[in-house]
Amino acid sequence: MNFRNHLTYPLVSIIIPTRTDATPNTFGWLLKSLLGIVILGLAFPTFADPSSSATSSTPIIKVAGNTNTLLDDVSSAITKITTSDLETAPKSKFDWTKQPPRTKGPRPGGFLLSPLPESVMVTVPAEIFGKTELSIYPKHYSLWDFVTQTERETKPVQPYAPFALQTTLAADINFNYLEEPGHEEDFFDPVKRIHLGDDFLLSFGGQFWYRYVNETDSRLNAAGRNNSYNLTRTRFHGDIWYQDKVRLFAEFLDARAWGYELTPGGGDRNHTDMLSLFADIKLAEAQGGKAYVRVGRQELTLGSQRLVSSLDWANTRRTFQGVKVFWNTPKFDISAFAVRPMITEVKKFDNWDKKRDFWGLWGTYKPKKGDAFDLYYMGLNNHNNKARGQAGLPGDAFIHTIGSRYVGVYQRFMYELEGMYQFGTHANQDISAGAVAVGGGYHIPLPFNPQFWLRYDYASGDDNLGVGGTRNTFNHLFPFGNYYMGWLDRVGRQNIHDLNAQFSFHPQRWLTFLSQYHRYYLASKTDFLYNAGGAATLRDPTGLSGSHVGDEIDFRFNIHVDRHQDVLVGYSKMWAGGFMKATRPGINPDLFYVQYNARF
């Protein structure tokens, strides 16, 4: 007899009493609601477990003929099954072939495409490359392939990005291919996807990196002091699944720095802590996707990462603590979260920031391969009395952000458009601010995979800072600022115009060269210049210093050693514009770094 061995029950409404004071605790309400979902999710397996029925050998158990998920109709008749049926029914093993599900990371702006097929490339004249026919890449996908002269007929398995920086969360790196017969073998396979019986799956992984940094005129300091230092980061994680229903994930972090001539940055050190520590519980399965609730310490990476990112450039990465519900299907991704950012405490275990609440709803529609449309709302409540409003009056900041984004590819053209608007309160002022990012790129049909982008980024500033009843300075929340606004970290997405260009090519499949040029102008000449962390750094309240901040170039060269190792070399330089010359005379910062990265 065929029957289902469990049921999924629809959610019921939960009514939570609201506060009766003048300021409702929105974050608390959201957190309680999401926790209610968690409790129900935990209860489902208990309700649905046939073994929890009466212990008699002959009772009748009522089981629906069809699974009743959150989005399915309840239309089937009730089937009578006795416990003897349960004992004689064959028990099928859980199919791990395509499980557990993994969330693919969102496509950032300025993305790169794989090399074009030979059939669409332009024939190169003989005087340029010494031959009339197109020169094809040797089939070396890593420096190790090149050294050992290993030519591959097909692209190797690459669970990690072939680049030293990777915003994909460790929890989302996909090793499902190990279930396929004849898969490409690796030295670290024995610590991946360890089957504990038929229903449990255990995996381990980790990362180590070392970065040497040399900064000239570091952080725009008035004395023009330089700064050379070293960074190391060690991560190790364990991941266990019970089928595709329950997951426990824990990731250790140790980030250290030494050799500083200036005070270490806030994202440089965090000794012996937990980067992630969460549980996932499956709630439902519908429309080809699965819905989960995640509870605990977790990283967030949303959309373009202009507003929310795990920030892999920082030695510590960025993490939050709270609850997230997410549902991913081939066409739609939806997530809702209520979290608090973690406060990094170098020699203590980190704790969440009780003075900052962050929540949101994010949806993504994928009309075709390579294209995505984002629509989102997020709220940030800084109830720490640090906002300064009209006449310098201190108070809290309550920021609402709504936005949308479309990113895609048409033939060899790449494009992106994102708009964001903010409203709320900042101490005794209302907020009205916005930001726009637009870009277009082209994949040139020539050898070495050349691609270029032209982009424009804008974020509003305030012409009357601290005066009047409205504040117009945009708040960039928790961004991956370096990726978009320059790797010197001197410019953030606040009060800025950024005209920028990007060019990239691959001299070999395992070599990536990236260059960017930025020309910065203040959106408001009387507002501050804000850095990548959102801190106000330089200002001329009269506006007489003009708006031209300066020009920056960034070069990055990545060597993909093998599946597990990369070496990144970078150089950035800024030439001061009129504003910086007036507010910080003689300062022209530059940055050089070398990074070695190993993952398993």
C-alpha cells in the first residue's frame, strides 16, 4: 500500500499583544512572529510522526492521500492505515543526489562573463598574434595545470569561485556533485558529505588567508602618516543535515592583525569567535522550491550587495543574529528577516547590538537565465541616541529603505539599474534621501575575454546639514562598499557622484586582470565626505572648496593556483581634487596589497 509517512500542516495565525506605549517595538513584534513560525516548524515533525500515535498494534491512523503543503489544495479522501501496514511497508532511503538545497549567490553589478565560444569571436589579423586563425586558450584552468601541463577536455569542478575574494557564504558552497558516480576526485573529499546512516549528512570546511598591506597617507590622516600591517584570517565550519528537514551549521573565526603604525581598523581583528551559528528548519515545499526558517547567528548577502553584504574584504566579515525565513524556487526567491548586527569585541565573544534593529522583506524574480529583478523593503532602527538632527539635537534614527533592481544580459551586452529611496526620522528631522546606480557593459568578442563597464553611482547629500526639518543624506546601511566605490575605502555611497569605468581580461584562464577608474564629486558641497564605513571624514561647511573629491584607479591581478588556492595582488591610487586639496592639503593616498587565500 502506498502512503505518505508524514504530513505538512498549514500555518495558523498567531496574535501577539502589542505595546501600549507611544513607540511600538516593531523589531520585537517581527522577531516574535518569526519565532512563532519556528515553533510551529519544530512541531510539524512531531504532529506528523506516526510513531507518536497510540502504542496499540491495531489502531487506525488517518493519512491524507496527497501531501498538504502550504500551497497545495486539500482535496483527497482519507485513507485508513493500520500500524501493521507501517511495519510491513518498505522503507526507502533518502535520496541525497540533489540534496541538500543550496542558495546561489546574487549577481553583483559589474559582473564578468565566461569566455565566448570560438564561433562568435572576431578573427585576429596575423600581424597581431602571429597567425591567421584564432589563438585558443590552452586548456589549463589553474596555475597547477600550467605547471604540470595538464590539459583538460572539460571545465573542472569549481565549488569555490576562482578568485581570492568570495562573497558566497560558506553555508551555500555546493558539493552535491560528490554524489555523482565518476566525479572528479579531490584530496579533501573525505571531509565532505560524510553519510551517517541513511538520513544524516556531515561536512567540514574552512579557509585561511594572509594579506600584507601598505598604505600611503593612510585614512586621509592630516599628518600624512603611512601604515604597513599584516592580516590573517582562519575559518572552520561544521555542517550537519537531517535529510533536507533540519540543519545545524557552525563556523569558527579567528582574525588577527599586527605591525600597525596606526590604530587597527574595526574590521581587522576578532580573536576566537563564532562567525555563524544557526539552525535551519524546513517549513514547506512548493512550486519547485523549499521554504526554511533560519535561527541564530548568520551572514546576509542581498541583491547587488550595495546595501547588505557579508563584506568579504574585511578581515572579520560581517554577521547578524536573529531570524530569517526564505523560500527559493527556479523563478522566485523570497526572504524575510529580523536581526541585529553583531558588535565585534576583539578579545571577547561578540554580542548583538541591542541598540540597532534591522528587518526586511526581499523578493527576486528571475525571468530568464542571467536576468533578475529585485524588489525590497528594509527597516533600520538605531535607538542609540547617536543621531544628530536640527541644531545638533541628539536622538534616534529610524530609516526605511525601499528599492528595486534589474540586472541582465542581452547577447554580448550587460546592464544594471537600481534605485533606492529612504524615509523615516533622524532625531528631530524627517528623512528624504535616495540613491541610483546604473551601468552598461560589453563582452568584446576577442581573445583573452575582454569586457568593459561604464557606470554611474549617485547617493544624495544634504545642502543644509543640521538645518531645517528634513535630512537628505543617504544611509548605505551594511554595504560591500569597496567593490563599487573603490578599494581605498575613502569614499562611501553617501553624498556622492561616482563616474566610473571597469575593464577586465584573462591572459590565461587562470589569470584575471581587473582595472577600475573613479571620478568622485560631492552631491552637496556643504555635506561631509563619507568613507566606506559610513563615517563622516572631511567637510567644508561653506562649500567654497568645491565638489571634486578626486580621481582613483584600482588594479587587481588574481592568480588561480588550483581549486583551493588563489593569490591576489592589488594597487590603488587617488589623486586629490579641489575639495580634498583644500580640506586635507598634500594628501594623495595609495594602497598596495598581496593576499594568499586557501580554502577546503
